[in-house]
Amino acid sequence: MLRHLKPKPALAVLLALAVAAALAVWHPWRRPAAPAASAPMAFTTAGGGTEPAGTGGKAYRYKVRAEDGLAERPEQFAAEVDAVLADVRRGWSADGTRTFQRVSADPVDFTVYLATPASTDRICGQYGLDTGGEVNCGAGHQVVINVKRWTDLTESYRGRPQEYHALAVNHEVGHVLGFGHVDCPGPGLPAPVMQQQIFGLHGCLPNAWPFSDTGALLTGPPVPTPPPTQQP
Ligand SMILES: [Zn+2]
């Protein structure tokens, strides 16, 4: 009995292999080519603009764009970005070396995007940056804020969206201005905005602003590698 059943498992294996081989090339249930990989990204530029903020120095013009389909409207996002860049007491204009003005048409010095994780990866990837669907980036003339991070915040800024949003904008705009990463200067001190705070505060306290209340640049020991433009 066992003897004459022996060939059957072999036949079953052959049959299974044949079916598997056929299925490997025939996928009637699969959609043709994933559209996400090559679909054009659609962004809308926030209308209107602002007066220049700051007391002098180099004048930076920027525009703000939000990806179509996000809950956050371009004007809403722009209002937050504007408020951060117009903070003349603690923001990048505080030392009088630069002013910021939002415009809605070119020419601009940089663009601030609010983008889906996939689009963030695509734009940042053009600069060789790996944002992994998780983080923001600032490179060249682009600041890209990942809507996932904008919404979910980070561990240190849980429940404080306004603070995290200020940090995200200040950090990535800092890259566009030419600032690289620095580390925590010492336990209990404010974390510099150019510290990658998302990866740990290293004993520093959360801080979202480049300058202190007394006008001192909050910085720390430079992080040597890789080059600043190669990191998000
Ligand atoms: Zn960075």
C-alpha cells in the first residue's frame, strides 16, 4: 500500500512547482506598475506674502508649498513657517545678518515644502539624503518638511506641536543658510537647533530657536562627518 502511493507525493510536488512557476509570471490580481514611483508630485504655493522680517543683512525671499491632498492647507502651513522666520528675537534674523520675506512667485532663495513621506524621500533623495519616510531635510535651496513628522512630532516635543514646528523649520532652514550639525554643548544646556534632536538630546534641554533670549547663538561642537549637506 505504501509502495504504490510513493509516486504520488512526487507528482504533487511537480504539480505544485508548475503552478508556482506559472504564478510567478502571471499576476492577474496585481495592478499595472505602482503609480507612486513615477507619478508627478503636485504642490500648491501659498498665496500672498509677508513684509521682510529682520533688521538688516542678506535678504532671503522664500515661498511655501504644500502637497495637494494634505489636510494642512498651503496658507495654514505658510502661516506657521512665517511666524518662525519672522521671530526677530530668537529666529535666524535675530543677529541682524539676514531678513526673511515670503513671496508667492519666483525668484526665491529657498522653498519650504510640506510633503508626504514618499515625496519627502523623493525630493531629499535628489540631494543624496536618506529621509527614510520619517524625517525632514534641508539641502540646496529646498526645505522639505515631512507631514508625518509635522503631525506626529518627536519624543522630546510630544504635546508641543508649535515648539517642534519651530525646531523643524529652524533646523532645515539652518542647513539652507549653510549651517551644519552640532552636538549638545553640555548637560542641562539648551540643545542647539542644528543638533539632530530627533536622535537624542544627549543631556541637553529641548530648544527650538537658534538664538537665546539674550541674542547669543546657541551652538555646540561641530559634528564632523558626514558633510552637513549629506544629512537630514
Ligand atoms: Zn540636519
